[in-house]
Amino acid sequence: MTNSSDNHGLAQAVHDLGAALWFGGSVMGVAGVNKSGQDLTSGIDRIRVASSAWQRFAPAQWGGIAATALAGLRLSATNKGRLAAQEGFRRTGAAKVAVTVLGAGATAYAAYSGMQIGKLAEAAHARGENVDTKDATLPSPATPPEIAAWQQRQRVAQALVPVLSGANIVLTSYLVQAYRPRATLQGLAGKVLPG
């Protein structure tokens, strides 16, 4: 039989593992998957390899995001008293919600941009056009302009994902430290005592 403390520990573990998967996977993708095509000679193959890898990773990435969000909701529910009473806890919790939502949005937009790059590249290739790129997200001077524009959008979105998912981890660390007795007393005192 588990108690609420066990459930809190489980929710924290699920949250942290989900956030680690989301952050680590996004960094690996930007640093590894997108660049791996540089070893290939054809621009269309550079795009195909990265697209295939990202599509295969997407279920795990979205699983990490879901674990982060759902376990975060559970943690908020079990800490509603602390959210109301401890100074700084609510503000940090709200920031954590914001970076989670923005990070999920950036992830979705990066995936959408990648699909657009893939569709445009395949269409250009089918028309017999040369689809040259440096890698999956870096155009070359010969990259068709519409593909280059989507590559730029994807690079920005993909750069935001580890920043936002990393911010989620940093804010979680702050909130976990707020459980320490001294931090709890300081937070409560700051709420009750004047300046």
C-alpha cells in the first residue's frame, strides 16, 4: 500500500525522467541527428536521414513531454498548500507551467517545420531539381529558397526546445530545494512578515 508521500515521490520521478528524455533527446537531435547527414553526398538524403530519425524519436519525445506535464500537474495538486503559503513557490510554479507549454509548442513547431522541409524537398527532387543542403537544417547557397526558409524556422524552434525544457529542469530543482526545512521557513516568513 502506498501513501501520499510515495505517490509524490513517484510523480517526481516520472516528471524528472520525462524532462530528462525531452531535454536530452532534443540536444542529441540538434547536435547529432541534424548534423549526421553531413556524411552523405546528396542533399535530399541529408534531409531524409534526419527526417526519418526525428519521426522515429517523436513518440519517445512526446512521451517525455506528456510525463513532464502530467506528473507536473500531479505535483501541483499535492502541493497546493505550499503554492498558496510559501513565498516564491507560486511564481516559480507558474514559470514552470509557462516553459512547459512554450517548450511543447516549440517542439510541435519544429516537427511541423521538419515535415514541411521533407515535403518540399521531395517535391523538388521529383521535379528533377537539385536539393542541396549542408545538413538537415542548414541550407547551402544552392538550397531552394522555400526549403531554406523552413530550415531557418526549424533551427530557431529546435534551439528553443532544449532552452525551454532545460529551464523546466532548473525550475524543478528550485522547487525541490524549497522543500528543505530552512527554505520552507524562509518562504513562510516572507509571506507573513513585512519586508
